[in-house]
Amino acid sequence: MTKALHVNSTAPFRIRQKGKKYKIDSFEILTTILSALTWRRDNGSIKLYADSMALEYYDSLGILDLWDGGIDTETLDRAPDNIDQNIFWAAGKLIALRNEPAPVAMIDTDLIVWRPITDILQREKVSVLHRESLNPEVYIRKEHLKIRPGYRFDPEWDWEEPACNNALVYIANQEFKDYYTDCAIDFMTENREQPQELVSQMVFAEQRMLAMCARQKQFPVHHFLDDPFQQDNTTFTHIWGGKSIARMYANQDEMLCSVLLRKIEKLFPDYYRKISDSGLVYEILPESEEENMKG
């Protein structure tokens, strides 16, 4: 079996939404539940890295029992303040990954793995959800990346290597995990110049750097999907692309929540009864569907 991590750092929220009460979209609460439960059913234990604000929020929802592998708040509460988590909004993932011994898988809370994949992972040194072409609007040219004074890119990195999508990343080797996370954290440290958008710096540190580090160390990178929209994919659901649509259109939000709740009810009826008894289901469920579910 394979140990997995979920990570939630509220630092970007606290920077951008000063003074506001922390809240997660209903559909993302439901994907988090399914993500944890399906992993536990098919692949192994799952651990949560969260800061104190995230832990308090999950506790208020009554779902801390999702993470049978334990909960770590110390690592993210003590995250270095020389990393700007507004620019590097997924820095918490890299900090958590650095702290956890290999072999380990890290999966996003909006990724659901519906089937066993441990037998595949345990044959690989590095595995990711899929590779990504170097779209110049996202993976910008080396000379356009922001760096702190005195920082130098490793001259051995191959800048033509396709990036990795790290919604799922598995690393078997401790030495390589340390090398990759150290490189990423070094790039982010004291790197405070704001880019024109909030994508390029983070995806370089997290996704492109993994590919280049693996190439340099001659670690082949296995990927599960050849295309993120692969038609025959029945193993993974990653709702990243649907988040903005659900947030923009109430009917899409309601539809997504209803589908996810029904999946929980069908696959994990005991957990569905638990969140139903706690009232969480009826906080999330669209009013138009609530009576149908009760009936």
C-alpha cells in the first residue's frame, strides 16, 4: 500500500482576504471527502498537512477522521516567512512533501482516484498524473522568470523537458525527493518580485522543476494520462478545470454538489450517514434536491 498526503495551507487566503472568515467551496469539501475515502479504500493511508486555520475549519465540519494517517499542523504553521505564499500559492505542498519521508504520494484535495494504483506506483521512481506541454503563456521563458538577487539556475537543467501535472505526484526515492524539494524551495526563498500574473512562478517551482530535476538525475517520470481530457480515463477525476465554472454559475455548482453527494452515498454509505446526521449534507445540498434526498 502507498501512503498519501493531502495539503491545505491557508496562507494565500490570509494574505489576499485579510480579516475574512475562511471557507471552502461546498464542491471542494465533497471532493476532499471522496479523495480521502477512495484512497483509503484502494491504496493505503492518507495524512493531512494543514495549518491551524485549515484544521479548525475541517474540525468545524466534523471530517477530521478522514485522515487515518494522522494530521500535521506544525510543519505549515512554521512555514518559513521568506517565501511569499501569495506568489507561491502552492508552496505549502512542497514544504509538506519535503517533510514527509519517501516513498510517498501527494494528491490534491480536488483529485479523486477511483481505482487501485499502488501496484503501478510501486514499480516507478517518479509518477505524476500527466505531462504538460510547455505552453509559453504558462511556462514562460527562463529569462522572464523572477529570481532573487544572486540566484542561479542549475546549468544542467533541460529547459525542453515537458512539465509535470502534480495533482498527483509519487516519489519513491528519499534522496531525489530531497533534491527536488530543496531546489523548489531554494527558488521560492526571498523571491518576492510580483509577476504580471499568479501562475508562472508557482508552476515553474512545482511542476516544471520536478521534470527538470528528474531528467538531470536520470529518473524516468511515469505518467498515468496521455491527455488530461482522455476519453477512456475511468481512474481519475480532477475538477481543477471545473472550479471556475462552478463558482460562476449557481446551477453548475448545485449540479456538481449533487453528483458528488450521490457518489458518497453510494460508495461510502456509512460516511454519508455521518455527514447527514451532522447536518453537513443539508448545508451543502441545493434546496431543490434536499427534499428528494430526504424522500
